Amino acid sequence: MTGIGWFAAIIVGALAGWIAEKIMKSDMGLIMNIIIGILGALVANWLLMLIVGSTLGGWFGQLVVGVIGACLLIWVTRLVRRKT
């Protein structure tokens, strides 16, 4: 996560995962929310760098990116599970 430390990344990741969990109507625990929020932020930041050439900075920007990325990961996971 760009511009924030590890502790802040865990907090923002947990919030992003929790918000994505509510948006996507999935049921995950706190640890999974943190993991999916942080991974979602990494994926979304990578995609933003490819498409736009920059990423959103600060806590709020990373929260938005994390939520979008976490929703994307939940959606992809559902697609994979549905096909198997």
C-alpha cells in the first residue's frame, strides 16, 4: 500500500475487507478480511499503475483502492468456485 506503514496497512486492509464483505454479501472472519483487504489493495494498486500510471495516496485513497480490489478478489473467487 503506497504511502502508509505496515500497521496502517493492516488497519486499512481490515476496513477494506470488512466493507467489501458487506458489499459482496459474503461471510468472512477478521483475519480473512485483513488478508483480502491487503491483497485487494495490492492487486488494485498494480492495476492502477498499469492503466493510469499512478495510484491513490493516503489512508482514504488506499481504503477506496482496497475495497475495490477486495471486491474484485471476492468476485473472482466466486467465479472459480462456481466452475469447479
